[in-house]
Amino acid sequence: MSKVKLKDIAETAGVSTMTVSRVMNKDPKVGDRTRQRIEKIAKEMGYQPNLAARNLVSSRSFVLAVMCDHVNSSYANQFLLGCLNECRGSGYHIVIDETLRDSDKSIEIAKELVNGMQAEGIILLPPVCDDKKLTMALLEMNVPFIRISPNDQSNISPVICMDDYRAAYQMTCHLIEQGHTQIAHICGRISQRVSEFRLQGFKDALFDNQISLPEAYIQYGDFSYKTGNELAQILLNLPQAPTAIFAANDDMAAGALAAAQMHGSKVPEQVAIAGFDNVELARVVWPNLTTIEQPVTKMAELAVQLLTTRKQDAKNANEQTSRPKLHILKHALVNRAST
């Protein structure tokens, strides 16, 4: 079977080859109805684009990049899957690189992504998004970038986040409603603002419900399974151990689950455990984790959309000016067997 060409699609659709080419190159000048009809015909005919030729003709790479500090985290994995799925639908490719929390190394990586991979835009996950030297370098390189849940929500770039304070407040109230008055919290990396918001939401929920908070009930982790496990062991061995533990992410909550099993404490009968994020891990551990569903996938999809549509938006100065740079997405409490 011969390879389907643009002129074949044009003949079937009754349009010019140029129109088909514009559709394949995501040209905003093509109307939605025409674009959708041509895309449908191309799919039915089994058209496979020549990416190298497309990139050469358009002088574009159709590559986006994600920079994070820990590619193996559940959060990063879910975010990347969201990016991948959205990129597939937009004709883009996604690449990822780790920074190891070194500003100079991060800048080198960013330059390689932009100059070597020809990345058209970069998505910065926390805590990389808080590296001021890196964001300044990106501004100097004039490369578009999106920050996910940064400490600084200034308008140097679009920001995508959720209401971490409100979510933590809601989860703590959920545990209180179940009869718990001895509730501990395992914080995330305290240098990240989201950890502060989640901790404050936890504290305020207890205060508003006139529940005391012993100093030992707050333990400081780093969002890893390891610290969740180690800190939960400390909590469970206290003279007056908590009856509920709220961890600032699902990885630490899963570590707390393992600690409870090692300690011989039944979950949720003797100690309830809740997490935050609702990543895949929360659904595969047992008991399944009660958690806050952070819209990680939607954050990823929106980040890709903001970067892939920026050229089209730039054609309309008024639209570009009015576009909000702060995007706050909704969360939800997911009640499962661990509480």
C-alpha cells in the first residue's frame, strides 16, 4: 500500500494541498470546521506525517520540555503522563530532564533543551519552579515557560496551581468528622510554599474545631516514601500516639501505611491515614488511601495547551493581554478505606 500524501488528502477533501498542509502544521488561519473535516479524512486514510519534513518546512521542533528534581516520584509520573497524552493530541513531543537542585546545572540543562532539542517551551515542576536563577535565565533566553505551584506567583510566567490551604483544611475536617481529635501531620518539604499552605490549613481546621495540637504531632518530611515511613514510626511510638495521620502527599502516606503495619496498628481501626494528590499509588496500596485529588493530569494538560497555543494567541494582542496568568484548578476529597 502506497504512503498517503497531502495531495491525496486534498483531492478527497476537495481543498488545496496548501490548506491540508496548514492543517497539519496547526495553522490558526484554517477554520475549525475545515480543520476537523481534513483531520478526520487524514485519519481515515491512514495518513502518517513526516515529522522531519514538517519540522524543516515550518522551522519548528514541536518539542516541549519538563524539568523536575525527582523524575521517579508518583507526582512527576502522573504529570508526565498528562503531558504525553495532551502532546499526542496536539502533534507535539515531550522530553524530561532532572535538575538535582543545582541552579547552574539547571541552567545548563535548560540551554541544552532550548538550543539542542529546540524545545519551544518548558514546564517547571516544584521545587524547580522556585529556582530564581533558572527562571531569570529562561527569561533572558526568551523561551516560554510555565510554573506549577511555585512559591512566587508573580506574573513572570503563567502559573498553574490549586488551593492547597483549602484542601488541607477540608481533609482535616473530614478526619474530625470521623471522631478523631488526636491528629498528626507529616509535612512536605517546608521550603516549598505548598507545604506551608497544607500545614496552615491543617492547623486552622484544628483551631476552628477547638482541638489541641501537641508539638510532636507535626513532623517535617520531604515528600518521599522514606520520610513518611520514618516519621510515622516516630508518631506511632509516642506515649500518646495519634489516632489519625494526615500526610502532605500520597508517597509519604504510603510510607505511613507501611509503618502502621510494622507497628501492628490496624488501619483505619486503630489509626486512620490520609494523603494528598490522588496519584496511582493511592489506589494500589491497601487499604486504598483517602486523599485529596490534586488535578495533576489537568494541570499537565493545561500547561501543554498554554504553550502550544501561545503563537495563535499572540496574533490577537487583546486576547494575549487579557489572558489570566494565574490558573487555580479545583480539588476534591476522595474517601477510601484508610480512614
